[in-house]
Amino acid sequence: MAIHPSFRVPLATRGRLRFLALGVLALQLGAAPAMAQSQGPVDLKLWGQTPADAGGAYRGVIAPAPAPAEPAPAPRAVEQPRRASPPAPRPASQPRPAPEPAAPRPQAPRVTVPPTPLPAASAPAPTPAPQPVPDDMLGYALVPLDPTGSRGTLLSGEYAVGRFSVLLPDAVAVDHAVLKLVYSNSVETSPEASALDVWINGQPVARLPLDAHRGPVTARIELPVEMLTVGQNRVDIIARQRHRLLCDIPSTYELWARLDNQASRLMLAVADDGPGLADFDSLITDPALADDPVAIVVADGFRSDGGMTAAAIAAQALAIRAGVSMPSFEMIDATDDTRLARQLSDPGSADGPRRVIVVGSAPAIAGLVGEDPGDAGDGVLRLIRSTGGRSILVLTGRDTREAQLAARRFADQTRPLPGSDRLVADLYDIETRVPARPTPRIDGDASYSLAQLGYHTDPFDGLRQRIDLPVDMPMDLYVGDNSRVRIRLDAAYGANVGPRAEVAVLINGNFATALQLDAPGGALIENAELLAPLSMFQPGRNVISFETRLPGTPAFCGPDGVLAGPGGGGTAGGGAPRFTLFDTTAIEVPPVAHLASLPDLRVMAGTGFPYNRPGHDISAFHVVTPLDQPLGVTAAATVIARMARAAGVPMEPHFYDQMPRLRARDTLIVAPIARLGLDLVAAAPVGPELLGDLNRGRLPETIVEGDDAAAPGGDAESGPQLLQAQTARRLEARAAATSRWSEGLREEWQRRLGENAEDRGDGMIGWASRSWGWLRTQTRWILDETLPDRRSPETLFTEGSRPLLAVMQYAAPQDVGTTWTLVTAADDQRLLGGVRLLAADEAWDALKGGVATLASDGRTVATADGGPSYHVLTGEVGPFGVLSITASWFSRNVLIWTAVIALLIGTLGVATHILVRHSPRRPV
């Protein structure tokens, strides 16, 4: 079981100590202006051993920038580090070997950190600011590999690692590179004993001071060009933090550092050889254009199935390559609004958005861009730069199938775009290429070391350490309580770690198992076996955490849990290690069953399933949306792009105005209430009376208190309008004409669903279904005492709620093994605005169950269980697969398993009785 941290300092004493700390901080703030006036910008250079050297002291030299009139002092000679990568783990009790000579390292990167902003009341005379990054440099986003929110990557505790990936272009001449990091930290963090270590591709580049408690600080690190590679580059940011005053386990929860993912970028100065496709990657992630939606012009029109599929793949590519946040875009039908499409596609026009994607066949695009994109086969990507600063990306081919191929090449986030303005997609390369996964994937019946999951041995000398390792499980994972994950732990700890020291394993933030560290003099742990339930894993993204708590007093602590002296006696990570988790620790996963359990909006939000099927190069499915409404088409493309962003791969949607006759595919329905036909939601878990409550929902910009709310025809855009004013008014008028909820349609729905409900409720099947539901409700405590209560969908549409958007997932009424997902709102404008709000990370990650609603505040997501659950086979199942699925199913349904065992025992008893009675008896 988990060990709760002990409080070494009484609460009254801690209060007095905090009061004393605030007084000392006030004195520091008063003296800070004179210090900042004399220091100016700070140059930080890497010296000494690398941060990952076990037990090594990591020394840094921080020197004020010299005045221009004085010559700069020569740097002092220091010992060169032994190696650039972490060494092999060694027990703490063994003596360290003599350092090995290493090859000369390249010149250390130059880091510039401006002084922290001061309050206006005590602001001194302005100091020389650091040189800003030139505007003509291309910026590439740091894509976090761990789950993150829109506020940035949070590094909490004494030790935390932020993992990022940067995709750099090919065939460009780079003059120099600058890593720009914007970060802030807690006021409780001691700046003398805390730092951020920055690693790029396994090499340490800089150590940044954590003195940004007054506000965000921007650090600029000039990098050697030879340190970077074409394609994926790994950036690791390690936060090592100490408390300003206290040194007990509860105080470690007050330490944090937050990295601004939007503003932090890797900047490249390249030779100006004209516009290149690599420039578009930089424009996608440019924070200055975050409020400027991307225009996607469908040259062949919304009615072209192949043209809309290519445009939807282009929208998915935009979301996949965007990196940090979900981009905003708008679909434009070139055949319906020819004037607007030509204006956006004209390189000589400077009005409108700065980023435009034109998708379609070569004959259709030639009339828009004014020139022939070329006669190359397979697919062509081309960038056109206008004189007004607009960048137009053309995705085309001889027909719409080749345009889809060009869009798929654009969606490959593992390969950079070249510096040239034209690229021909290779069909064979796209079809046979195995996409690289930035997050490790775990399958069944295999063993994985922590080194394979991205962790490298790093000694720890503090009180509490937590290591988070994101992994991906199969999207069709079906597990029960019959299997265990075996963790073979390799670690070492020293003396005086405390009487209740432990290392705990958490899965998705929930406690799984722990190992007590109870040897008084320390110990070397080799192959210690820990068991964790496999049922704690979920399909898609999971996080395995190792949290170590060492309540014993470390060397940098004084009596009564108070920091011993200024700076705590040394920088975090520079003292004698108290605990080391070796990267040889292995996680053994048993064989798992592959059977999808639906409905589950959480699986769809995390992996795109069932629209992203495992084992398919690109999954095809149907999309039903009003093709005469650009707002509805944009909403449908946004939902698809958000699923592709979570899955990391594009999908192949086929658009229809109404349900197609061939219904053998999974279907996504995105339409307002008035455009829903009877055949679309006949099997939905929510009836028309509840869907009518969506009329009370309002977008955050149009919420009006009281009964006199704004009319449904209000502004629905969550960002700036991309269309021209006259086009917007025409669309609003068209949407208002079709957004009225018809009373006749309501009555028809009530009559239709009432008849269907009566038909489905009669007979032995309906009676058995109701009986089984009642039995599960009455025996819930027998099945699983921790099973959460099922919430009815009706509770989401109460009188006091104001839902803006509804999302429902349910089984197709006629096709076995297919799924329908319905996304609806009161009208087209609220549908698009609600979908854009739902696509944000916080709202999207909150989806689960079978029914979900988005409130009018644009942030609150309420979920409930939907209709009856069902299972979908995702591939061929052999004899072992059937056995695994059966065992997992019985472990989920303990009552049925108990009944089967009781039936077998009863059958055996009756058979034995009959056998004894009818067997011949011999006289004694």
C-alpha cells in the first residue's frame, strides 16, 4: 500500500518559517534593482561534468556581461567532461573509476537570459536588453511527447523531465540556430539550488537558472549547427529544484516550473533561396498567426467525393504537423463561391489570410492559381509565395486520387518538407513506409526495458522523485482482472533514506504497487519483482510512473526540516546520490486480447478508433454532413482532424449529404438538429425531446443573462471571420432559414421512436435484456465494488443545464460491427463554434462514456453512459485469441463466472448421483 509522507515540521513552525521566508524575499526584492542594474544580460556556459554523471558535481560559471569599453576576461580552464551521454549505472556503494579521457568537445553554446522583470515601483534605469531573434528566422515548434495542456508543460517536484520533438527541414542551408525557451517557476523555488538542464539529441547544451518567479523569462541558446539533424530532433528539459526554505516531502509539491509551449521554438537562419515547402511548417506553428485561420480551398467542390477526401486529409495533415495546439481552419467550396476562392488562391492578392491550402485535381486548380502546377504523376506539393506575404500550398495531381496522395505526404509528420518549392510524392514510399512513433508502443507478450521507453539512468539526491514514461497500448486492448504486468526493478539506495522509504509504481496516476526500502545501510536491488494489474491500462495513451519517497534527512537539510544554509549546500543533482533507478528495469507484459469494447468516446478521442482501425494503412469511413453548408463541412473536418491529431496518422473520410445505401462502414454524423433525418439517430441513446434542449445553448461570446437571450443567428465563430462580409451574411441567412426546430418533425420523431421502442421491448430478448440490466444493478457490489455508478444520459439535459454541443456514440441499427458517432448542435453556427471549443486539449481529453455534452462556457464537458455496450473484432482471432478473450470477459463478469462454476458443480453432482444409482451393486 502507499505510504503517506510524514510531516517533520509542526504546522505552527511551518507557518512561522513561511512568514520568515516572505520577509527575506521582500528584502531581496528591495535589493534586486541595484543588482540588476549592474549585471545586465547573463551569459551562461556549460562547464564540468554532465548532469547525468552518477555522483558527479555539475559546476557552472555565471558571469555578468562585460561592458563594451572593457576587454572580456579570458575563461578559466576547467576539466572537460568524460562523455556526452549518461554512463552505465553503478551501485552507489562501489567506488567510481577514474575519469576516461574524452575527445575535445565543440564550443559550448552561448545562452542569454535577460534580467527578471521587476515591479514598476522599484524599476531602475533601463538596462541593455539582449539582442532579439531576427524576424527572418524560421521557427519550429517544440512538440511535447508527454500529455500536455494549452498552458504549457508543467515540470513539478524536485526532479521532472519534459520531452519534446522538433522536426527540421531537409535540403536547406542553415547559418546558425537558436533555441528559444520561455519558462516560469514557483516562488518557493530556491534560485541558488535549482536549474533547468537542456539536452539536444543526447548532448547537454546548457543549464538555465530557475529565477523566474516574478514572471516568464526568455532564454536564447545559440546552438552549433552540427548538433542538429534533418528530421526528428529530441529535446529534453530536466528540472532540478530545491525549496527556498523547507526540505521535507510535503514541501516538494510546491515546486514547479512551466514551459510555454507556444512561445518556445527552435529558430533557424537559412540562406534565402526563395520560398520553400519547409517555410510552411514554420508558418503552421507560428504563434503570431494563432488567431488567423487557415483557408482550405476545395478546387473540385464539396460535391466531389475524391476532392473532399483530399481536402479532409489536408486538414488532418495541418492538425498533425501543428504540434502544440489544434489549428483553426475553414473549408471553402471553389465551385460555390468562385470569387472568394480565386481571391484567396491568387498570389498577387494581399487581402485575407496569410496561409492558404488549395487542394484538388490539376484542371480545377489551374483555373484558380492561374498556372499549371505541373504534369508529374502520383502527386505534387508546391508552395507559392505572394508579394503581400501570403503563402499558398498547392496539393494536386492529375486527378483527385493523386491529390489525396499529395495530402498524405503532407500528413507524414516523421519526414520533413524540403527547402525547395516543389515535391513529387512517391506512391510506393508512402504505401510501404512504416511511420516512426515518437511515443513507445507496448504490445502483449513482450518485455521492455526503461531504456526502450525513453528513460536513462540518473542518480537522485533529494526527497521525492517522480519519473513519468508515456506509452501507447493497442487501441483495441481488451483486458480483465485475470492478468498481471510483471515489473523487474533494478535500483540502489543509500543509508538514512528513512524508515518508511518506498518506490511506488503508478499507472495513469493510480497506485499499482510499491517496494519498501527498509535496509538501514542501503542496498542494491536487482530483479525485484512487482506485480501490477493489467486492467489498469487503457487503450491508447498511458503513463507509467515511478515515484520514490525518501523521508530521511538528506545532507542538505538541517535540523527540524529546514534548509541548511543559503542554497541548500549545493545545486540540486550535485550531491551524493540517495537513490538510483537503473534503466535496465524491465516491464513484462503478458499476452493481451484484441477486442474493442464500444461505445467509448475516450478511445475515440485518444486513438481515433473505430475510424482509425488497427492494421490498416489508411482507414476509410463515411461522413454525413450538409454539403451545402460550409460551416457544417468545416465542423466535420475539424472533428476528423482532431481525431487524426490524437492518432498521429491520417484517415480517409468519404463525405455524403445523407446516409449512403452501402452502410458497411463506420459513420461520423456532424449536422445541426434540423438536418438530421429519421434514419440517422433512430438508435441514438438520446431522444428528440432532449436534443431540443440544445436550443438553450449559447457560445461564450453570445451568452446573455436572463430570458432575453440572443437569437440563434448570432456570431458562432470562435476566431476571426475568414470569409468576406457579404459571404458571411449570406451564410448566416441560409443557416437561420434551416435552423428552426419543426414541431411537426418533433411529433414525427416521438411517434417513430415510440413505435420502435415498443417493437424492441416485446419478446423474450427484450425481457432478458431488462432482467440482465436489473441483475447487474442489484449485484454491482458482487461484480466490482470499485465500479463507478452508471449515469443516465437524461441527466446531461436537465432544466438548469445549457448544453451547447452533444456527442453520442452508438451501434449502427442494421450493420453488425459498425459504429455511428453523432455530433450535433442547434444550428450550423453553434455547431462550428462548439466543435472548435471541443477540439481544445482540455475539453477533448475529457470525453468518455457514450454521451457527452459541452456546456455554454466552452470548457465544461459532462459525460454519461450511452446505450448498450457491444464488442467489435478488429482482426482475425485464432484459438489462443478466443481463449484470451474468454478469460478476460469472464474476469469482467464475475457473477456469470460464478454461475458457470456452480452449474458445473451441480451437473457433476447430479451425474455422479445418477451413475451411483444405476451402477451394478455387488453383495458384500
